[in-house]
Amino acid sequence: MTRKERWQRLLDLLVERGGLEVEPAAELLGVSAATIRRDLDQLAEQQMLVRTRGGAAPHGVSYELPLRYRTSRRAAEKGRISEAVAALIAPGEVIGLTGGTTTTEVARALAARPDLATGSPALTVVTNALNIAGELVIRPQFKIVLTGGVARPQSYELTGPLAQQVLGQLSMDTAVVGVDAFDPADGAATRHEDEAAMNRLLCERARRVVVAADSSKLGVRAFARICATDAVDVLVTDTGLPETVAKAFAEAGVDVRRV
């Protein structure tokens, strides 16, 4: 197991258990306690966790892993979802992409489409995600519009009044939205109010709203609401979505696509 893989596993365990102790973590990962102590010290230096006596704890109740440590979760499902979402986009569209692991995969799937290899532009992409803009800007056939704002290091998203001011002046054909939760009764939501405000405005400025989310995020709630369920046109998810939840979304007027 490499150091990167070990760190990923430690952070996953921290989220799952709400805390870590050195000796059990060392036994679980098959390494020495000294190695785990060094790992935890280095992760604490990066403000990924808080060191405690004998272990580590998350950064309070709003703890969230930075994007780079969440990309490997449910990777197969996110790959299928991103391909299906990318297939919904027509050449020449103006699309909006929020930040997040699934929307980042959507951006990569769009970049890989042969029919979008040329054009002037083949797509116009509006995003508040620094990493998405960075990946797509090298594609000369894509016009990239990046909002201003204050960057969140956990998600690479730009938020705040500057970002909202730019976004409020733009119109889009399709908004592709990543969420932390989407419930038929409570709507789409995320953990952070600043990101929710940006995502809400993106939805309001688009003719069509597509939520891209794996099934673990469906039928659950999160702190900050993005939009009501009936504001979403299409939900693209995986086959793990229970039939009862899929039916509830359909009854609310959402086109549910399980891939």
C-alpha cells in the first residue's frame, strides 16, 4: 500500500467512524503504529484532520474531505453517470457545471466526445469550479467562462457576491448540478450555504436542470437547499436507486435515468 493509498484509507475511516485511534488503524492497515502516527501528523499539517491524544478527529461537525480525496469513491457509478449526462448535451450548447467529483467526470466525458472535437465553439462551459476550468481550458474548441469569487479549498469552487454577480448576467441551455443530497420531498441540497447559493443561481439561469448524483445521495437531506424537486428536469443516477425513491422522483415530474 502506497502512502497516498494509506492516507485515503485513513481519511475514509475517519469519516466512517468519526475518529481514529493509532493502534486499531495500524492493525487494520497492516503497518506499524509509528507509520500511522507519522501519517496523522502529516495529514494534520495539511489541515485534513485534528490530532488527538492517541489518534485523530475530524474538523468539527462540518468536516468535509477535499475533492482530491473523494474522487475514488463510487468511481464505477460516477463513470457511467458522467457518460450518460454528457450524452444529453448537444453540440453548440451553453452548459453550466457546478463543482464536485461527478461533475468533474462529466467535464472529462464531454472532452472525450469525438463530435465535440471541433467547432467554434463546440461547447460553451460556464463553471465556478477551478479544477473543471483548468481541465477544459486546454481544449480550444471549448469556450470556458469562469466566475470570479472566493475559492473553497475543499471543493475548488468559487463562491460569494463576485461569483453570483457574474453568473446572474449569463443564460445557459443546460445546468449540470452535483449535490450532496436529493430528496423527493425536500429537493436538492448541499452541505454549504455558499455553494448552495451558487448552484441555485446556476439552475435559475438555465433552461434545463440535470442533477448528476450516485444513489447514495438520493432520498437523503443536507443542510443547505439548492432547489425544489420540481425545478429539476432530469436525474441521472446508478441502478442502486430503490424503486420506491425513483417512483417518488417521477411523481414529482423528474425524468429519472438509471445507468
